[in-house]
Amino acid sequence: MWLLEASTFAKDIDNTFLFIVAVSAFFLIAITVFMISCIFLYSKKRNATPTDVHGNTTLEIVWIIIPVVLTSFMFYYGWIDYIKTRQVPDNAMEIKVDAGMWWWKFTYPNGLEQGSDQGLTVPVNSPIYLPLHSVDVVHSFSIPAFRIKMDVMPKPEGAKLNYSWFEATKVGDFDIYCAEYCGINHAQMITKVHVLPKAEFEKWYQQATNDLSSANTDGGKSNGKKLFALKGCIGCHSTDGTKRVGPSLKGLSIGSNRKVVTAGKLRTIQIDQSYLEQSLTKPNIDLVEGFTPIMPPQQLTDQERQALIDYLLSL
Amino acid sequence: MSKKKASQATESNNFFNQHTGKWTTFPMSWLTSTDHKRIGLMYGYSMFFFFGLAALIGLIIKLQKMYPASSGWEIIPPSLYGSFFTLHGVIMIFLFILPGASAVLGNFLLPLQLGAKDVAFPRVNLLSFWLYLGGAILAVVGILLGAADTGWTFTPPYSVTTKTISIFGFSFDSVSWMLVAAFILGWGTILTGINFIVTIHRMRCKGMTLFRMPLFSWTLYATSWIQVLATPVVGITLLMLAIERVMPVGFFDPAKGGDPILYQHLFWIYSHPAVYIMILPTMGLVSEILPTYCQRPIFGYKSIALSSCALAIFGYFIWAHHMFTTGMSDFANAVFSLLTFLVAIPTAIKVFNWSATLYKASISFQPALLFAIAYVFNFMIGGLTGMFLGSLSTSIHLHDTEFIVAHFHYTMFGGAAFGLIAGTLHYFPKMFGRIYSKGSAYAAFVLMFVGFHATYVPMFIMGMNGLPRRYHTYPDIPLFSNMQFASTIGSWILVSGIMLLLFTLVRGILKGEVTTERNPWNSSTLEWQTATPPTLFNFEQDMEVTRDPYDYPAFRLEQKKSKAGGKK
Amino acid sequence: MSSQTTSGAVTEHSEHYDEVGTRLGFWLFLFTELFLFGAFFIVYLVYRTTYLPDFQTASNQLSTVIGTTNTIILLFSSLTVVLAIHYMRKGIKKMALTFLSITILCGLAFLVIKSFEWGGKFDHNLFLQLRGNIEQGLGSPLLTPGSSEMLPMGQVLFFGLYFIMTGTHALHIIIGLIWMSVLWVWIYQGKLKTDRAGILENGGLYWHLVDLIWIYLFPLFYLIA
């Protein structure tokens, strides 16, 4: 495989993979060569009278035993690799993963939250434990470079969550995909895992902790740009004018006109504070023309709402 | 059609010209016919139509992925992409490959192979076809009006909450339509299964013991049991999902207390055995084709017959290998991984026996044989790549990636569909009393074979690199964009091959050279001993079997005797 | 293997009736029906395990008297259908018709009682509301997520299962009734004679299956408290 092996699991899993590739290639080539040579050797021209072999019990038994033995090995290697991916070391750092249509959110032990735009930042050579929670449909948390994948299930409060864990062995940025079809923007539900050297990570993490505890930044909650990612807005709305599932929020300003559909009727309204608030809390009442009413109502504090509106108007 | 009738009327009593009325009543004479041969052909016409349709949709899906969206390439918008792959999947699976060889050739051949006049319940058989047609129309209309975008697996809670777009401006619940359509199609399948089981137990002609049945009948028998025992479960599961969409209960929606994993269990309890419904009959067809063109007994008749049954049984116990990443317990994962490897054994037995059948044979080369050999080759790749999906650690890495899609197409398209095509070409003269153009069949084969591998090999590679399936577009890195480009070009070759093949078949049916030769390939089984095309009740007299189906030495003796008798 | 004897033009299928084959096919069909309800039972058992207290509370709201009455009616009808088959085999048409009529009446009585029970549940807004209405806030508060009066999830699931399972069962009763009415007419007109009693027997088997399923449904919904 060309894919980087960037976690402690990757090497073992790739070895199992190569073992199966070797077995498969051998049988595929052997049987194909045998069939093709038979077709040439025993064509009607060359071999007018067939030999009537009805079967051979010894052979039948042999080719029952061969697959049994080989697949037993495949099962065994697959199992021992797998069980490692399920046994989380005690010293693992817990980063909670939330997923929704179509965004990711990573919550660190110190309360720091990172959205899809920032991605997951982790230290190299240290185990990371990831409880996975979905707020709507089934997603799947997949980092191919680490060879891990686990479905992110919506679960009732208090239920046992699915989890994944890894220990990165290479510094760098790797893709995180959603691997379970989750709707229109499934292919955009991509973010990165940034693996930093330990010292660098410690510095970054300390900085974040300091920022969070300092009073005037309010835990980053009033930072509109951050909220835009954490609340998942980023999953459907662009800030650069590209049309996505939802309308782009570029150039939004008080007083400008907008065509909306209200209760099935098209009308033009002027954007004002109350329209913006309503668009966040009851988004499907006045629907921007040409879009489907799929946005979920947002649970926001007054402060958060204002921070978001300020950010939107700044775009 | 009336001209055709005249030209085919060389044996006055064949099943084509049982209609003497006006042209207006002609369609009804087919749609209300309880003749298993007519029903088989009607399945064939509708299924190959849907096959062509879904292949074109697949072409558009591939075209969409030719370049990454970041380069400004967009053939279909993301909002419709989901509907396109759902449409492709639903048509290919529920309307084409699931009824598959057992509906077309099974209906046509089972009574012929057993020396019977018809299936056990001819009227129920017609009802099955109506259910199929009704379900098919419902599904196609449903998705055209409402653009369901759940994929053919209908995984909740997405399938519960998705709001489908209405193309004509009115609210239309396309997903529920599809679910109900699948339920109706399911009943068609169940009734066919019951019909075939009873036919095999009760209608075999004199002397035909179970172990004198041709292998295609054996696979139909195994398939029928799966159809009868597995389909009701999924039927009711899909119905519950449909009810959940219109009423405020939450059988599978966690927001209302339901459990989406329970749905996946119930769905795969059926849908895993269902892949054996798709593949088993075509394994039977290959087991008919190989000994015929080799002119020697099939190697290991009993082990092939029993391995079909083994596949049908094992198929029930491995469903959860579709769910390794859903968070099942480690123990359950281990058990299902181990059981999954069990399937390798009967599959390997079949492949080894087929290739051994070629040994020291006397092979006459025909398009049907070529497709059958390609079937074995493709199916080997499909089966061997299945090992990666049985082994836990590699399976989790490859799960829900393009690798799975490629694996599935290798078994279902390179396997099942190639096998069905091989069978159709093999039995073409018997079914229509005409001969198709061999040259154009070979050309179609080359295009299909080359195009097939060009389309799906790149998908294996992308999947190994982790690219998830059902992506409208993909990250713009050279590996993905090169592979997607190659795959798209491959799909053009493949679809042109499919179209040429369909053209060859249609032209053969309408304008092919007329033949009345009973046994053009010199086959030893019963279905070739009747007239071409067969008479209404198949055989002119009650049949009796005195030897094994592929006993070519005995068959050659019979031929010598009858020639000698003819000279006297 | 075959000789060229041409038979006369046959235009219609010859009468082919294989009683053993028909019965075999019918048993297979009954199996599929069992599997169909089997899927329901699996779902029921899973949620009953998860939400046992809710299920018990909800079950208390169903009337055991009505349930028991219906059970007795169905059991009785199973007996009468057996008697009808018995007399059919003996060729006593009149008795066969009488017992078949009683069976049909029992089925109808079952449906009438069932419809009263269902009606009561509708009046309490417990089911058969459209999801769309609920989402727009027009439905019963008992079923509206987020409403303070909303039933616990386990109870919503219980009633959901109750309606869909008894509903599917009622549908089977209706199919059975139509079937037996057709048989009644055939026997009355003399189309169905003693030599084809197997057809009536299959009808009876179907009716037994419907009863059998009810025997399972009854304790699962009415008696778990």
C-alpha cells in the first residue's frame, strides 16, 4: 500500500493485509494459468476425445483442508491486530468526539473545543482515547493513515458510547473522513488530525488552557468564528460565496434585501437583527429561496447568539 | 410479432405461438400466461431493461467522479448524487440481480431440467411475476418522483429523518415508497422460492433422484430455501421503517428510544444470505456450461451440489460481518469473523472443481464458455478480496471504502451478472429458436471484460488508501484523482460493452438465424432433449432418466445407439 | 432419450392437482408467516428488555377482559374450523357449511371487539397520527418530542409495537375471513368436493396459524404487568 503507516497499529495490520494479498495472488494466478492452459491444451482440435474423470475424493479433501488452514491464519492475525485496537491504555488522554451533519467537534480534558476548521490536534507517541458521539444520524470516524474506523452512533443520554483509540507514530497532518453515508454533504465531512511533537503539543495545550482560564476571553464562547465551527454551521454554509447545502453567508449585512419563502410563498424581506436571530433559532420559518428546510434549530445562549451574529455580519 | 411467429412455426406447437387472436390481445396472452417459459422470458426482458438503465446511471455516477469537485467539475449536484447511487443500487439489486438467474433461467429451465410439464403452482408463479412487475414500477416511479437518497441499505436514523426532494413541487415520501416496493418484491421472491422447492420435491420425472438433478436445479433448490426463510424478516423490517417515517413511533430512531443497530442486524440477517440468492444460481449455470463445452463429466458432482447447500446454510450465520464497526462486542466480532471464513471452504471447492473440469477435456470454444471462464476469474478476485473483509483488522480499515464497492461488484457484476450472461448465451437457441451473432458477442465480451477491470481495480486501490464510498467528490490528491480518472474511462468501455451485449441479444431475438436443432452444444442434460423452442408442455412424452446428468460416456453411447437406430 | 411423438395441440393446462405438493407448499408459506412475525417478536423482546418498567405501565392500560374474550373467541373458532374440515372429509356438506359459518362469525366478532379497543386508544390520542402533524406541533402532546406531557419513550414504543403487531394480525384475520368466505361459496355451489378437501384444510391451517400468533401476542401485550 502507498498509504503512510502513521500509528502503532498500522504496521501489523498492513502485514496481515500483505499475507492475504500473497495467498490470494498465488491462488488467483495458479488457477487462472491452469484454466487458460487447459483451454489451449485440450481444445477440440488437439484433444478430440475427452478423458472422463468423475472426481477424486483425495483431491476434494485436500482442497477442503487448504482453505481451512489458510483462513485460520487470516482469522488469527486479524483478531490479534483487532484486539489491540480495542484495549485502551490507562494513561490515554481523553478527547471527546462529537459528530453531526456535517461537522466534527473535539473536546479536550481542559474544556477546549475545536471544530472541523481546526481539526484534532494530538501529540506524537502518546495514546489518545476517543469516545464517539453523534447528535443526529450514524457517522463513522475514520483515519486511514492510522487504520482506525468506528461508527459514531446517536445514543440516548447516558448510554455507552462507541470509542476508538490510537497512538500516532509520525508527525504530520492526516485526513479524518466520515465513512458512513450521512446525507448531502457526506463528502465534505472531512477534517485533519495534526500530530505534533510532544513538546510542541504541550506548549500549544498550555496556551489553550491559559486562554480558557483568562476571564476576558470567556472560554472562547463569545468568539463568533469559533462558534461558527463548533455549532456545525460550517458543515453547510460557506463564508466565501460558494453555494453549498445552505446559502453562503458572505456579504450578509443589515438592511440588504433577501428573497425568502414563508409558508410556501415567496417574498422579499430586509435583513435586520430579528431576522438574523430567528434564522438561528427557528431557521425554517423564512427560508432563503432555493434551499430545502433542513437546518436544525440551534440551542444558543443570548451571548453566543450575539457573538455569532456579529461574526456573520463581519463576513 | 406475427411475422416472427410464422418463421418460428417450424415445430407447430412451440410455446411462442400459442396465441391466435388479434394483435391487441397479444400482450395479454403473455401477461396472463401461466407457462413457466413465458414467465421466465418476461422476467428476462424486464430485468435486462433495468440492467441497462441502472448501468447508465452508474455511468453518470462515475462521470461525476472523473475530476475532483475542487477543480470545478460537477455533473450532478451533491443533493442529487445520493439519489443517483440509491437508484443505481436499488435497481441493480432489487430489480436485476436479486431475481437474477433464478427468475429468468430458473423459471425457464427448472421444469425442463426435471422433465416436468411446468412448475408446481403455475398460477402462483404468474402472481410472483406480477408482484415483481408491480414492485418494480412502484420503486422506479417512487424514486423518480421523490429522489430517495438513503442508499439501498436504508440505514436509520438517516432513512427516517431524510426529507426527500419533490421534483414536481408536491410533498412526496419517496423513501417509504421504496420500502413498500421492496416489501412487495420480497413477496414475489418468497412465492417463487416456495414454488421451486415444491417443484423440486414433487415434479421430478421418473428415475430422477435428487443426486441425478442437474447442478443448476441444485443451486435453485438452495436459493429457494434462502428466499423462503430470509425474505420475510427483511420485509417486515422495511415495513416497520416505512411506518416509522409516517407515524411518530421510533422503532429504529434513537431520538425516540429505538435502536439503529437492531435495524442493521435485521437487515443483514436477510441481506447477507441474499447475496447467495444472487450468486448461487449463476454458480449452477457455470456448472452446466463447463461440462457441456468440455464434453466430459463435471469434476466432483456431489461436492458441488452439497457445497451449494453449505453456502446457503453458512450464509445465515455471518451477517454481522457487515457491522464490525458498529460497536458490537469483541466476542461477537470474533465469532462472526471466524464464521465468515467458513464460506471460503464451499466457495473454494466450487472453484477447484470447475477448473478441474477443464482438465483433459475436449473443449469447443463458444461465447458462453468465455463468459463462464471470465466468471470464474472475476469471482475468484471477488472471493479472495472477501478474505480481507473477513479478517477483523483489515476489514475495519477497508469497511465503507471504495474497496467494498469494488469487492461487491467483482462478486455481483463480474460474478453473478457475467454468469447470468453466460447462461443466457448458452440457452439462447433453446429459448428463442434463434442464433445470436457470435462475433458481436465476442466483441461485447472484450469490451466488458477490459472495461470491468479498468473500472473496479482502481477502486480497490483507492479503498486501500481509505477513500470512503458514497462520496460525491474526493480530496484532490494525485492518487485519488488519477485512479478516479482511470475508473471513469473504464466505465465508458464497460457500458459500451453492456450496450453492445444488449444489442446483440435483442438483434438475436428479432433477426437471428432460425434454428430448430434440439441440442446444438451436444449437452447431456434433459432440457436439451426437447424441441427448440420447447413445446407448450415441454416434452412430447413422459420422460425417464436412467443415468447421472453429466454422464458423458453413457450419453455418447446413447447417441451411437439412436444413430444406429436411425439408419435402420 | 426422446422420440418424436407429436401430441395434439394442447391449449390449456391439464388439470394437475397434487395434494401432497399443495400441502408442502402451504406449510412453507406458513413458515414464512412465522418468520415474518418472528421479526416482530425479536424487536419486541429487545425493547421489552430495555424498557421493562415502561412496558409494564403501558400494558396496564390495555383491557385484559377484552384480550381474554378475543382469545377465547379465536380458540373456539379454531375448533369449529377443524369440525368443518372433519365434516367436509366425511362429505356432510351441511354440517361443514354450518361450522364454517360459525368460524367466519367468530372472526368477525374478533375484529369488531378489536376495533372498539383500537378506537378507544385513538380517542386517547395514543396512535395513528401523522409524523408531519407531530413535527408541526399539531399532534397529540403525548407523542410530541419535547412536550412536557410526552409519554416515556418505552411507552411510545410499546404502543407502536402494539398497533403494528395487532394490526398485522388483524390483517391476517381479514385475509383468512375472505378466504373462508370464498371456500364457503365454493362448497355451497358444489365446486369444492370431498376429493379436494385439502383446499379447505389449507384454509384451516392458515386459520390455526392466525390463532397461534394471537396466542403469543396476547400474553406479550396484555399480561406482562
